Amino acid sequence: MALTKINNNTLSAVTTLPSAIATGEVLQLVTANTTTNVTINTGTDATTGITAAITPSATSSKIFVLITGTWSVGVSRATTFTGVNLKRTIAGASEVSLQGGGINDYICINTPGENIEQRGTHSISHVDSPNTTSACTYVLKARRETSGEAIVFNFGGIGSQITLIEIAG
């Protein structure tokens, strides 16, 4: 079998992509930042202060959700497991869990015997298909899974950011 060498002249002759190739066009981007410390010390889902809203331009659109942020757990000799849960609300209706909510969705562990404050970062991503052109609000919630210390989100002035990207479907 003969090999074909592709050069710049061959590539520059391409002016359009075949119709079967999806381009995944970005339609809009929304970001929100928070540096407000939010302490979570409950066994039920509570807001972390990390939230943003977007209104899709088509029902076929996908929403890529990216969350990055900081957390801190104080000095403790107890084990702290913190569960996280990404939720979405459409036009003020009931929240729907998109990612998380299970016993294995942990963001940090404070190991017994470690008598130091622990700090770290977290990153969560999810692709959602809301199938609507109504406003969609995304929020990161968290809960303390065990009886250890509270966790503080958006810690240290660096804070957290949520980015919502609408992709043509």
C-alpha cells in the first residue's frame, strides 16, 4: 500500500467540512465567581454559594458545567466526609440531581489523628441536556456525611468559579 504525503496545499484546498461532521459550536458562555466563605455543617444538602444561570437558545443544546474552587477543614481528630451534589432547576421548578448525591461523591477527607487544618481545591464537570429554552440554574450543594468537622467552601480569598457553556446540539 502506498503512503500519501499531505502537504499545506492539500489542506488549504479544504473549504468546508462534510455535513456529517458535527462542529459543536459554542453559543454562549456564562461565568460566576464567589469568594464568600460558606460553612457546611449539616447532613442534608446545603448550598455552597457556587451557582449560575443560563438560558439555552435551543432545546437541542447541551450545557457544559465546569466548577473549580477551594475548601478548608479545621483542626480535628474526627473523620469528615463531605458529599457534593450538582443540581439544576429549570424556570424555578424542583431541583434535579445531575451528578453526585451518592455515598461515594466525596470532596475531602480529614484523617483522624491529623491535628492540622487541611485545605484543597476541587473540580467538577458535567454535560447536561436540559431540553428547554427556559432559564436553567445550576448550583453545587454539599453535606457532611459523618459527624466530623464542618467544611468551608470558597476558602482563602481565592474562591470558586462556575462556568456554563452552551454547545449547539
